[in-house]
Amino acid sequence: MNKFIEIRRDLHKIPEVGYQEYKTQSYLLQYIDTLPQENLSVKTWETGIFVLVNGKGNNPKTLAYRTDIDGLPIAEQTGLSFSSEHQGFMHACGHDFHMSIALGVLTALASQPIDHHVLFIFQPAEEGPGGAARMLQSDEMKAWMPDEIMGLHIAPEYQAGVLAVKKGLLFANTSELKIVLTGKGGHAAYPHKTKDMIVAGAHLITQLQSIVSRSIDPLNSAVVTVGKLEAGTIGNIIAETAELNGTMRSLDPEVMETLKTRVKAISNGIALAFDCEVKVEFNQPYYMVYNDHQLTEDFMSFASGYNGIDCIECEKAMTGEDFGYFLKEIPGFMFWLGVGSEYGLHHAKLNPDEKAIEPAITFITDYLRSK
Ligand SMILES: CC(=O)N[C@@H](CCC[C@H](N)C(=O)O)C(=O)O
């Protein structure tokens, strides 16, 4: 079996959520330690890692290649022989692929550096609470601030061998949403003596769905998703509290402001209607992923002439990525890597095609060598 497929499988077994990627970091460091060290400088940052491959040219730029390293709190249902050994956690967003591909490119460049320096960024906490913005502020990154940056994300909807990219806006602005409702619990048989937060929460969730359909111009795009609801203990006790967690997406920062205003207004309305307290928090905003026009065009023209790669121009997506923070400061781009899986990102049965790994390593290495 190919070494980087083996690495992907090893990493797949040990998914860890943001800033708890201890085993992942240690696995990555152990592997990096096996590479020829003469051209490498390695620094850890929290649970992440920076690796600089020193360039050989006289006037080197610093090019950066970023991978995220965290997993998700999802119980895997793939039935694969190398399934997650961390009960309730899974690499369901492909970061195991992202890491093994990054290690593959690093392996190639460590023994044969290019003219430019190449900074490999192994970034924690992409799924939350976010690592890119904090890494950018770190002394480690400031010392090696790149001139250009690139990164990829697996795409289950495209087959292995396909790359998809576009100039300009690729991914949405996001904001996490937390709403806590507090009423009064009590006996299920005496509802008039209580303030039932399951009923209030249910009304709130239903009304939140009206924001996109009734407050946003249909020619704009937005998402309000409640992905988690926690309330109650048992069937015959009225719930005193309910907590909703969700995410909001927009392609335009102004639309995000409208989403926030409407969420607050509807929550205040629910507080009045159900005589309860409703606290709203907007957390962990992610800045949109906006690809540099020229660098993306150059990348597309390199890819279109590349044997075995089918590079297509895609539409923007409502996914979020804190890679957007890197792109806000450093010109660069993100692209989708096809991995053909029947089940999509964030699904417990996501099973990306490992045939995508080796060609991606060769292609990205050759692209960096072409710079
Ligand atoms: C590519 C991908 O699936 N990214 C995630 C990351 C967003 C996290 C963010 N904190 C949020 O949920 O708002 C996504 O869900 O798009």
C-alpha cells in the first residue's frame, strides 16, 4: 500500500477536535522527524506545527501550503477496517486526507527543495473554534510570513482526478449561533405552573427558518441552520432550559448583519411570547474564502495542461473555512480536490476515494516546483 494512504489511515483512526489534537500533532512530528532535516526548520504552535523548507534560490519568496488537522464530533459509521478509534469522533471533513497530502508534498520538498522557501502550516481547530486567525498573529508565523498561500479541501461530489476552483469568492462568511432559553421547569401534568422551554425552543427554531425566506433578498444567498438542540431530561418533566447551537452563512458581510439583526429580533419576540429569558450569542465568525484572481488563473492554467488532472471551474459554496483569514492577509487560493464519495462532508459514512492522494501529492509538488 502507498505510504501516504497508510498515513491517512493512521490519522483517520485518531480524530481529535480543535486544540485537542495532541496525538495528531505527535504523529505528525514523529513523521517529520524521519525526513532529511538539513533544509527544515520546525516550530510547534499550540497543537499545530509550522515547517519551513528552506529554498535554494538567491532571491527566494516564501510560499505557504496549509492543511487543517482537526476532526469532528461524529460517530463514524463507515465500517472501514481503519475506522476511528476515538469513540464519537471522526475525520468526517477529510482533514486526514489534507494532512497526508501535505506530508507527501513536504516529503518531496524536504529532500529536493525548490528555489523558494515553502512554509507548511499544520493548522488546528478549523471546524472550531478556529486556528487560522490566531496562527496569523503568532510570533512563529510572523517570523516566516509567506508571500503566497495555497490550500485544498476534499470534494466528495467530484471524482478522484478532478480539481475544482474559481477566482474570487469561493466560500461563505460564517458565524456560529448559540441561543439559551430559560423558563421554569416543573411537573408535566401542571404546564400552567411552568414556562416550557421545549415549546418556546420549537417555536424559535421554526421562526428562525423565516429569516432566509422572508428577510433576505432572494437574489442573495444565506443559511441559518440549527444543528444541535438540547433540552429536557425525561418525558414527564417540563424543561426549564433549552440550548440551540447553529451556524449562519452569507456571501456578503451585509447579509450576515441582517441575519444577526433578525435572529436577535425573533429571539426577543419569543422571550416576550413565552415569558422567558432568551440569550443570543454569535461566536467564531469566519471570514469568506476569496481567491486571488491572478494566482488562481496561473494555477488553473498549470492544472489544465497537467496529465491526469481535470481542472474545472466551480461555483461558490456556502461552506466556511478559516483559511479565509489567511487569504485576507496573504494572496493565494483554495481549491477542491475530487474524492468521489457517495456520502458528503460531515456525514458519518463519508468514505473518500484514496486514489486521489498520490496524484494530488505529485501535482502539488510539481506546481510548487513550477513557481
Ligand atoms: C469546509 C467545512 O465544512 N467547514 C466547516 C467549518 C465552519 C465552522 C464554523 N465555526 C461554523 O460552523 O460556523 C463548515 O461547516 O463549513
